[in-house]
Amino acid sequence: MSAPINEKVSSKERQAIWVELQSLRRDTQAFRAEVYRLRTMGGLNKATNERLRSQQNELEHRGEVLIKQ
């Protein structure tokens, strides 16, 4: 992260943000691995695409919440 965390944010809040960021990174990596696996196996269909879109939207929302913090 290139932007410094607000100095008024407590240490406990910083830790919570860091933990959530790491969780988001793990979940995003797992999501990308699943998409890659499905693409290479030819397992993408309409239902799978809708499920993946839902997961992607949730990950994006979590990222936006982190940015606002």
C-alpha cells in the first residue's frame, strides 16, 4: 500500500485492517485460481459464471470497504 494509514487510527484498528487485507488477498488468490482452473478445464457455463460474478462482486466490495477505512 502506497498511502500511509491515517495517524488517528488506533493500533488495534490498524491490526484489524491488516488482518482483513490479508484475508482479502487469500480469498482473491483462491478465486483467481478457481477461475483459471475452470477456464483451462472448460468448466465455465452460465451458472458457474453467475456464481463467479457474485464472488467477484463480494471481493470488490470488501476491497472498497478496506480502502475507505
